[in-house]
Amino acid sequence: MSSQLGQPSLVPKHLQDDEDLSQECRDMISTLPKEQGWVANHVYQYQGFWYNPRQIQGLLSCQKHFQSHDHINNDIIILATIPKSGTTWLKALTFSLLNRNTYPNTHENHPLLTSNPHLLVPFLELNLFGNYDDDKVEINPNNLIKSSLFATHLAYVSLPKSLKESSCKIVYLCRDPKDTFISLWQFANKLRPETQVKKSLDEYFEQFCKGVSPCGPFWEHVLGYWKESLERPKKIKFLRYEQMKLHPTLILKELAEFIGCPFSKEELDEGMLEDILKLCSFDNLSNLEVNKTGISPLLDIENKSFFRRGEIGDGEKFLSSEMIGQLNKITENKLVKHGLRF
């Protein structure tokens, strides 16, 4: 919640351990395993993954009320990520792809020039369903779904059953756990109140390896979507951040085809693909005024917090050789046997 001076609160609203929760959520949380949170005071393990109280409020409401009927919502696309794995970039790219006929000129009047990607692509559990309380509000979420593009940090197992069983398409983006961890560490310390001591890298690292991280365990989160993408490749598109950085043209073409709006020959000849990549590049987005000074009204976080470096291999600049070895060993034990490598 923002202060009267227009500055962000010490802790963003969706990360607060406040009392503005439904009775259903309170009852649920009281039965769940609890650990110290990275920003929120505590996180709770639900369906095998660690969420803060506001996320649990949103996911319970989402699971209960989100009805994805094919004849109504067959065009819905869900962008799924674990935090700090390229969510902002994926939102910008996909929004631009879907709306390129409405905003063909990426140099002027494009929403991304004046709005942060998180405002244009809301989170299911934080924005669409995050404030619902059955005791206070009569809910009909299908009337609220005016867009076709949403995001989530929820693990696959926590998605609404109707969404998983429908023809809604899911795009999942993952990132090397070393880079993800460092980005999470930097992000969490930015959001921690000034009255709280900043946690050391070692403290966060121990939690991350144990699986107690935002929406973690990291490896199980990735593996859930990976397995489903192998079983249903037409339903779930699995992307790697590193491939997007190294081969952006190829990946953007594949993404456009998967979500049902492939580039025409005319668009390719006119340079539409390159224009979208330039518009959504880290350098361009991070230097826009809205992303340097604005505050997200949906997440109550300074927009500049979503842009750090966006580089491949950045994690190894901060981690010791022992830490790198430990993360690589966990990744090998949990993912490599399933055919997934970073």
C-alpha cells in the first residue's frame, strides 16, 4: 500500500503478513508447515510449494472460482514462471505479439512505452483473484476476464483444475538456478523494510537449496511444467531464458506460432519481428521513464526493481565455487535424469 507521499510502503501489499485475509485462508494457513520468508515474515507450504499468505489467499480463490470453459476461454494464454526467471521480458514479448495489429508501430503510442509489463499482463493469483473474500464479495470471475493474457508464479499442481483440463495454452519460462537465485537474493533485499537487517547471501543460499524460496522448491517448480510439456506439447510451451537470450529471433517465431499468431511473410519482410525484439529489449524497457520512476499499482513495487541486469551467467560472479558445485549437483540429481539441463 502506498503512503500519502506517493512512496511505496516498506513491504509491498501482496507480500505483507497482514490480517486482510479470508477466514478460509486463515484456517488453511493455520494447518500448514511454516518457514521464515525472504520478504514476508513467513511462508507456508501448500501442495508442496512455499507461498506467502497473500499468494495462498489468491490461489485458493483462483482454484475455487476460475472456470475455464473452452467455449468461453479457449483463447486464454497463461505465462508461468518462478519469480526472477525472466517474467517481465516474457510478458512484454507476448503482449507485443498478441497486440501487434492493434499497435503496429512500436515506436509510438505503444502501451509498453508508458506502462510496465506487469500492469499490462496481470497475475492470476495476485491481481485477478488476490483480493477476493467469499464473506464480502459475490464473485463471478469469468465476467472479469476481459483480456486473453495472464501470468502466474504458481506451481503446476496449484493451477485451477479447469485451466489444466481446458484448451488454454501455457507458456513456461525457466532460468539457470544460479542466475535465478542471485536475482531473487538481490530482489528480496530491495524489498525488505529498512528496519529489517538485510540477509546475507549465505542465509538465502541455505534456504534456496532446502527449497524454501519464493514459490519454490525451484527444481520441483520447473520439473512440474517440464513433465507436462513433454506429455502435452500443444498445451504447454517450455522455454529457457538462456535460449531466448542467445536465439531471440528463433524463439520469438516459435512463441508466435505456439500462441496462434505466427508472423506472416509480409510482417517478416517489414521487420516486425526485429521491431518487437528491440521494443522489448532489456536496454529499451529499463530506460523508459515509466520503468525508472513509476510504481506498479497492481504489485505496489517500484518498476525499476524489475530490471537489474538480465545477463546469462551473472550468478557465478557472486557465488563461490563450492556454492556453484552444490547447485549444479542438486540440478543434476533432480532434473538431468528427466532430460532437462541448463
